[in-house]
Amino acid sequence: MAEGRTIEGTIVDVSPDPPEQISARRRGPWRRLSRLIGDALPKGLYARSLIIIIAPMVLLQSVIAYTFMERHWQLVTRRLSSAVTADIAALIDIYETYPQDKDAETLARIAGDRLNLDLDILKGAKLPPPGPRPFFSILDEALSEEIKKQIKRPYWIDTVGRSNLIEIRVAIPDGVLRVTARRSQAYASNSHIFLVWMIGSSLVLLGVAILFLRNQIKPILRLSAVAESFGKGREIEFKPRGAREVRQAGHAFIEMKRRIERAMEQRTTMLNGVSHDLRTILTRFKLSLALVEQSPDVEDLRRDVDEMSRMLEGYLAFARGDSAETAAATDMRALLEDLRTDIERLGAHVNDVTLEGRPIVTVRPDAFRRCLFNLAANAARYGDTVAIGGRVDGRSFLVSIDDDGPGVPPESREEVFKPFVRLDDSRQDAGGSGLGLAIARDIARTHGGDVSLHDSPLGGLRATVRIPA
């Protein structure tokens, strides 16, 4: 029961939100974040597979590089710098403890022979002013810390002046002790070779991965293209290749294609048998009516028989779908000119046929001609003037058929494509079976396209057929 609190005569609901609302609010930001990430990521399988390979490799290399830089490179540099600093501190102690070597010649010889250090005593000199510190130098930082810790005297160092040498100056009571050493004595200078080898090997492995991945993606793209072509009624030779799972999908597609073709063949055979039997009966009706004495009733029966024949042909054409025809490159200009001739025979006036773009399109010629004829015949039945135009729009080929008839209300333009649907003011095919527009859309969709209805510039209806070019 909801809890409430009364404040000056007003009941305020203070009951907690249901757990479902709390959970939904918590999931909201995560859903938005996941949606943003999903929109930013590529959509293709090849690109996503590359990310799956590259992302872990880059992460692994970054972790290795960071660990190497943080632990190995800096540790080795600090130890080398500590050793050089200890040698300099020992030289200072020897110089100050044994003053009999006034010119420090013996000390300089020992430093050069045993420690690989160039030693000079600059009597009466002072330390130079401090120079700018390098932006990123592990050696400068490590060497400075070791000098402060071990020598504890004013100092001056130069780690960038000469690339292969470093100079260290330390203040002593009678001047400055200058030491010049090779950079490799205080700095792990060959560590970058490890990074170069790591990056180089990663690029080589990445190139090999991309090469193999592309070969694995090709069979999938091939299977997708074959499936799309089969849906458009085009026959493409296909042999499964690639990984075991891809080959299994390819064999499953081939088996599915065979079952579909077998079912379509059985349906076509059955329809041919049914049509043969029904045509035989209708032919007997016609012969019987021809032998009977002619009268108005006999004439009505003859018209009914003719109407039954036309309806039977329409039903069989809709059920058969003309799926057995092979797709071929077709000259759309010639096809539209033939359509113009057929429509003019129906008594309609056809404006000039226009065609923009490449006229060669791969379709099933007879089926596509039937699709356009059904739409054009419907336009000729309800209008006096028909206009036919074709054009290439990107990767699609469009055919528009306009008329100046009464048109179809926008809310009913999808209903007229349903089989056997009749609307009071809508239009159907010329035979009156209610299947003309349904057959036209079915043929267009088997080509991978569709048929849509819009308002026509002529004042009637425009039927647009869109198929892949």
C-alpha cells in the first residue's frame, strides 16, 4: 500500500519508485554509451575482424612498452648513472685525500685507463649557469638524482650538447672538477632497438593477419553475393570455399537452393497439369456453345467462359511467378518501345518514351515485360494518356508509368497490391481478376526491387518500378 504524508491538508505520495523504474534509469546511460560506441564502430565484418585483431595487439604492445620503459629502461639507466656517479665521487675523495698529486695527472691517468673517464681540474673556475632542462630525458633526471645523493655538492651537467658524450662539472674547494664520459656508460642507449623490433614484428604479424583474414572474408562475401543474386533470379556458379563453418554455410545454401528449385518445379508441373485439365473443360464448353442455337443466353454463357479463361490465366501466372526464366542483359529502350506499342493497341495515347542513362539492365525479360505491361494496361484502362519513362538512379533502374485517370487515394495504395482485393474507386488489372498489381509487385520483388504508387504530374497515378541496375 502506498505511503503518504499530509502537509497542510495535501497528501503527498512519498512511496519509493518501483524497482523496474530504478533499473531502467540505471541502464539508460549505459545504453546510450553502448549505442554511441556501436554507431562509431564500423559495420563491415572485415573491418570489425581487423579491430578484433589490432585492438588486443596494440593493447599488449602498449602494456609491454610501458612495463619496459618503467621497469627495465629506467632501472638500467639509474644503475648505470649510479655507477658513473660513484666513480666520480671516488675520484673527488682521492683528489682531496691525497694532495701530493697537485696537478692530478696521476688521477687523470687512472680515470682514463681504469674508468674510461676524461678528468680535468679547472682551478679557480666556477660552474657555468644552468642550461635549459630537456623536455624528456631519463638520463638527465637519473644522473641529477644520483649526484645529489652521492656527491652532495653543487654541480652542472650537459647531457644534450654532444650526442655521444656527457659532461659533468662538480664544485671543489680550489675550482671545478670536470669529467667527460661516454653516454653509453650512464644510459641504456640500445634500449630503443627493443622497441623497434617490437613494432616491426607487430607490423609484420599484422600484415600476415590482414592477408589471411581477407582470404577468410572472401568466401563469406561470395556467399552473400550468390544469395542476393539468387533472390534476384540470377544464376551464378558457386563452389563453397574457406573455413569449415563457411563451407558448411555454403553447402547449406546450395541444398536450400535445390529444395526451393525443386519445390518451384513441382508447383509449376502441378499448375501445368491443372491448367491443361481446366483448359480442356473450357474448350469443351466453347465447342458445346458453338453447336447450340445462338441466343442471348448462349452469348452470355460464351462471355462467361471467356472471362473464366482470362481469370484462369491470371491465377496461373500469379501462382507460377515466371520464376523459371533466366536473367539476361536486356535493352530497356527496346523493351519500353515494345511496351508503348502494346499499350497503344489497347486504345490509349502514349507520350514519347524517355530513357536516361545506361539502357542495358540484367532482368528476366519476359517476366519484367509482364510486370510493366500490367501496370501500363492498368493505366490505359483508367486514363486516356499514358507516359512511360526510365532512368538510372545510382545503383537502381527506375521505370515510371503515369496516367491522367482518377488515381488511387493515398490510404488505399498498399491495399490494391493485395491479391483479389477490390476497392470501389481503385483500379485493377485489365482482365478484372484482381491480380495484375499483385503480379507486378511480385515480379519486381523477385528482381530485388519493388513497385510503389504516387501522384502523377498528369493528374492521375504514377506507378514506379525500382530494380537493381
